[in-house]
Amino acid sequence: MPGLGSGSVEFISHNIDQTLRVGARLGQLLVGGDVICLAGNLGAGKTALTKGIAAGWGALEAVTSPTFTLIHEHRRARDKQVLYHVDCYRLHGTADAWGIGLEDLLHDDGIVVIEWPEHIQAALPEDHLWIRLDIMDETQRRMVFNATGERYTTLVEAFRQQVSGA
Ligand SMILES: Nc1ncnc2c1ncn2[C@@H]1O[C@H](COP(=O)(O)OP(=O)(O)OP(=O)(O)O)[C@@H](O)[C@H]1O
Ligand SMILES: [Mg+2]
């Protein structure tokens, strides 16, 4: 897996199964309080990647797109941790983000996965993992991971090792 230096990694997913696997690898590494931002156009694969993340984390139920309810809560059997899947497509700005209770989620000890984070950029915590998904063609997606802060740099390095050792 080619890297871009510490805290960044970039690769191509060739099909949806690969995206699910990548997500699962990442999901296994998450700890309470982690914030994962998934940016990219409609159909880029943000929800698909979230399905993988939730599966790897251990979610009891399948992930569906939270476009209409905005926030989905997932639970797992192992402990009381919650994974929040948030869709900000219909939001614009910090007031909207606070309006759906995002601030509380971000101060909770859960994991927060955010689609369309660019719509609420100013409401995001300074430290986070930003994943940019781009559509290359029908089945190929480029994914660029960028960590901000120590926790996420460590996370990206752990993820890089997991994937290259697979
Ligand atoms: N390599 C790939 N990775 C992920 N999805 C892929 C891939 N190749 C094809 N697809 C298809 O692209 C679509 C991705 O849809 P998904 O709902 O995950 O996108 P999204 O980024 O969440 O879009 P939205 O902004 O509408 O929420 C699915 O139909 C999926 O089957
Ligand atoms: Mg989606």
C-alpha cells in the first residue's frame, strides 16, 4: 500500500467487497471517542465504507443510509459502546450540526462516523480521521486517508500495517 507519509495513506478499491474489507480493518481499530469523516460525491462509497467499519467494530445490525433520520445508533454485544453514523448531506453549517445534537455525540465516548462532513466543517473537532473517496469508474474508488492529531496518526499507521500485512 503506497503511503503519503505519516498519517496519510492512499489506495484504490477495485470493488465493493474490497471497500467493505477496508472498512472492517479500520472498524477493528477504533476506540471510544474516535471521529471518522467520510467525504466524497454521491455514490462514492461512504455508506459502503461505513458498513464495513460497523461490521469490523462488531455492530449487531446492518448499516443503512441515515439520509432521512440523519443519525443512526449502532450497538455491539461486547460492551456498551455506541457507533453513531451521521449523514450531514442536508445540513449546512455549525448551527445545523448543533441542531441535530452533534455536539453531544462528539462529547460522548462513542464512535462517530460522518458522511458529508464538509457541510459542517466548522463543527468538527480539530483532531479526526478524514477519508476522501473519489469515483474513478463504475467499480473503482480512490480512498485518501488523512489524519489530524496524534491519535489519528497512530490509527492510520496501525491501519497501514494491518492492510499491508494482510
Ligand atoms: N469499489 C467500490 N466501493 C464502494 N462502492 C462501490 C464500489 N464499486 C461500486 N460501488 C457502488 O457505488 C455505490 C456506493 O454507494 P454508497 O451509498 O456507499 O455511496 P455514498 O457515498 O454513501 O453516497 P451518498 O452521498 O448518496 O450517501 C453502491 O451502489 C456500490 O455498489
Ligand atoms: Mg451514503
